[in-house]
Amino acid sequence: MKLVAEGQPLELTTSLKTPLIEDGEALVKVDYAGVCHTDLHFIEGSYNLGNGRKLATGLQLPVTLGHEIAGKVDDISPSAKVRKGDRVVVYPWIGCGSCRKCLNGMENLCEGRPKFLGVFMDGGYSDYIVVPNARYLVSAEGIDPKQTAPLACSGLTAYSSVVKCDLKPEDLLLIIGAGGLGTMATQIAKKVTRARVAVIDVDEVKLELALELGADSVFNSTKLEERELAKELRAIGSVGRGVDGVIDFVGTPSTSSIGFRVLGKDSRLVLVGLAGGLAEFPLPLFALRGVQVIGNFTGTLNDLVELVELAKKGLITPVVSGVYPLEDANLALDKLRHGEVKGRVMLEP
């Protein structure tokens, strides 16, 4: 399913031949590809910077979308760590390999010409995908393939965001947005860092899911003003000290505002969501409270390896609420666009 023109539905292409790989590459037969909210931005062609400004995504069309990819190795170099027939999750955030970020293992923040799969190279909305190097395949044997694909983006982003909060047991983490990323972050924070978790969303069904996954408190932001929300959150903070970490998986002026407002001293607000707009923060409070505002884009290959191990141990399980045939990708994207998806939905070739 290819994106051929900005703002248009994806188009099904059926005349492609199964690719042949070159030395060092790997061919993966796709079992499932996760449908990510970022794909909606790719279809639109830009991110909203506020005040009428847009940032182009930089995609060169046509391109096959899909960066959450789980599958089976179909062809690979004999020297690779995984073998033909192995079930894997594909690390899609592949960098240029030569810039300073790539050389330090941070390919997701490549400063050169990144080769992100499903973004700048053809991705997983397909029968097969060519992976430029077998090192980007992480063995996922023993994990349900439907629950493997989301690890590559929603799981990875949630994991690295929780790590950036630097939480200690019994610290209070606020998660804004109970979608695919928020449900993963809730599990990671509860089971790995043993923090307390509060979740904000506008959907009662998603808030109920957050409670099922271990959240200690949930709040519907449509029923409380920002000041009331802040008061409630401070009340459940340890000795009224405020929130120790906030992860904003939505990324609007209002969500970032409430996130900053409830920060306690020496705490962190991690911004992830790409909904867009401009934010205003009172500058003196950065110094007076010692707070940090941090951006987070996906995670490293090493992060994914660590995350897969957590999944193998049964500590985290991505929430998959539906599976669609590959040719119904536009239907799945529409449901995501209208907020009708709990956790993640998968495309199955």
C-alpha cells in the first residue's frame, strides 16, 4: 500500500516482484505491520508548527508506509546473527551510519540522510520488506507476532520516554494520552520502574483500559478545567510535592500546558506527540523549580533490544484491538484518524 500523493488514500500495488537482496541485506516476509498515528502526518505531508507554519515531512513519493514491522526472515546473509525462518521485529529508524549521532548509536536522531523504513525507504505495508542490514533485525521468538510489531515504534517510544523521566519506585508519572503509546508507557512505568501512574485522556473507554493495565488514577480532561486537573494531580503527589515526571503523547498547547503546570521540583516533561501548535512556559520556573522539558523521538536499536527482552519475560504486552487485511489500510487509518482505536491495529498481508 503506497502513498502516491499527499492528502490522498494509499494505493494498492500488486505487480511488484519479490525483491532480491544484496550482500549484508535481509529480506523479511511481513506478518503484521502496525498502523501508527505518525503515518497520518506522512499522508498530510507536514507537521503543524503553529501560527500557520508547517514543517514538511520530507518524504519522497511514492513510498510504502509502515514502520512497525514483525515478520519472518526469508533471505539473509549466512553471517547474520539471526537465521532464515526466524521471527523478528525490524528496527526501522536506520540512519546514514556516518554522522556523529549514528556513530554514537543514536541512529533515530541521524544528522545526515536517514533511511527510516516506511518514511524515507519502503516500509512494512507490504508482503515483503528489504532491510538494509541484518543488524536491524531483533529476534522475537516466543512473542505473539501481532504483539511484536508495535514494539518497533509505540513500544520503543514509550520505553525511551519513561527512561528519560528517570523515575524511582513510588514516584508519580503523569501520562497524557491513553492510546498505543500511553498504554505501553503505563505498563513499563508500573512493571519496570515501579512508579505510580496517573493518566489523562478524553475517552472513558481508553481510561478504563489504562486502569486495567495498572494505572493508579485516571482523569477525563473534558470534565475538569486545567486548574482543577492540576489541583487533583498535586493532591496525589507524594506529600503534595507535585508530579515527578510527565510524558505528553498528544503534543498540543493545552496538553503541554497542563504537563508543565503540575511538575514538581527537579522533574521532567517529555514531549512526544506531534499534534502540533505552539507552547508557552513561564521561563523563571525552569530555574526556580529545576525542571526540564525534553523532546523524544522513538529510541535506539539498543533500546529496542532491551524492550524485546521485557516482552519475552511477559512484563509488557502491546494492546492490539484489531487486525485488517493489508488492502484495508485506508480504513484502519481512518479509524485511527477519528480516535476509534484502542492501543494498536495491525495490517496483515
